[in-house]
Amino acid sequence: MRHSACCIFPGKIGDALFFLSSIYYIQKTYATDNNIDIDWVYGSSTLDEMVKFLPMTDIPIRNYIPYKYGYPGDCFEWKKIDWKEKFPGYDSYHNCTMTEAPRNMHLIDWIPFRAGLTKDTKLTPIHFEFDREMVKTFGSQSNPESPILLHPWIPFPERCCKWLLKLHPEYNGHKIVSIGHKTEPMLEGSIDGRGRPYMTYLGDILNAKLVVGVSSSWTTWSAVMGIPTIVVHTGTLPLHCGMGTFGPHAVDMFRPFLYDIERKINELSSLSNPNPI
């Protein structure tokens, strides 16, 4: 008999990627011979484009259900909602909404812990299969070959790094392409790749030699996809959302100096074979 599970998580893209480890845990816990149907109720409109890509992967989610009430805004409302009443008929309900910052553990583990799914279990960092060569074709044709993608800023003061705007526009023959929203700052002398469609960015990441940026959805995506990644933490902590756990080519740097950033860029951009996942 098949088991049906309703999973609730309203977070934005980076947090949602960490949440996917909980999806695999639920599949493993409740399924026998994969006889489970998992639906995800999501809340942030930033995921509308992301959930167009996820069905191209082997992530075990049947349906992606948008439910915008209370998000963005107060996620405490999502804890109060009777989801059985909103979406009746499931065998189990798993409300993974976060209402407090993580304590002494990574978000990958904090999300299921606070939802009551786990006690002291360490979950595996998210990894999924998809047609990499097809997704590469989504990338911008105007990018140079094997660029370094740079995302220096997101619109919160604690998530910017002034040193990233002082980098050179090229390292080891790899030109820098600035990415992000069209209104965000870019590195002087770099190629302007801001404001591109979501799917284009996913292709750009797969075609990149290296991705450098503050802790954001784009550096999370690149680490998940196995692309060499440097994450600069300013207002975030590697303990809570670090990428180093994703592999040897995902590097966390906490409030680094410009010299340290450039040294690591030179090191990773010179890799002959980064062995992507």
C-alpha cells in the first residue's frame, strides 16, 4: 500500500535546497520499495522558477503546491495552520517551517530536528541526478568559455562583501561574469550577467569554472551541483549554512581579507579537473 506524505516548508531557495535532504529522509523512513508519494507545499514566490527545474531531477517529489499565505512575512503562521484541514487525505504531514535560527548545527540537520523528524541524525547533503549536458544548454551564449561567476551582493547589508567588488576581472585566463539581480552592484570590468532568467543561471553555473559569492542561493546551487565554489560569509556562519560539507571544492571563508579570497580563487580556478558530482 502506497504512503502519501504532505511536506510543508515555506523558505526561500537556499534554505529550500537544504530542506530537500529532509525529503530523502522522509522517503527512506516511510517508504518500502519507494512506494511513497511526497507533495511539497511551498510558500515563497522565489521558488516558482526553481520548482520548474526540480522535476527534471530524481528528487522524489510528486507535486509542488504553492500556498502563499503568511510568506513572505511571519513564518509562525505556518506553524499554526491546520494542514490536514487545508490539504486533507494524506497519510502523514511534516511541517518543517523554521521559526528560529539554527543552534550548533547545519540547516540540513536543523530543519528536520525542529520538525520532530530526527533527534541526533546527521543527514546527507543534498545531491540529485539530472541531465547535466541538457541543463548546460540553458546557459547564456554570450558568456566566455569556463567563466568565473561572481555574486558579491544580496539586498541585505549583512550579506555583502566589499572585497568582492575589488577583484580583478580575470584570473588564470577565466573571465569574471557578475550575476544577480539587475539592480545589484557588479564588479567593474567584468561581464554583465545580471538579471538573466532563472534557468539561464542554472546553465551558467554548470558551464562555470568557479562560482564565488556571498552565502546565497547561487553559491548553494553551485556547491550542490559539484562546481568549485567559494562562499564568503559575513552575516552568516559556516556552521549553519556552510558549503564545505558538499565536497573538497566547496570552500567557506568567514570574513576573509581580499588577499585570502584571491589566493583561493587562483587555487580553484587553476584546477584541471574539478571532478563535478
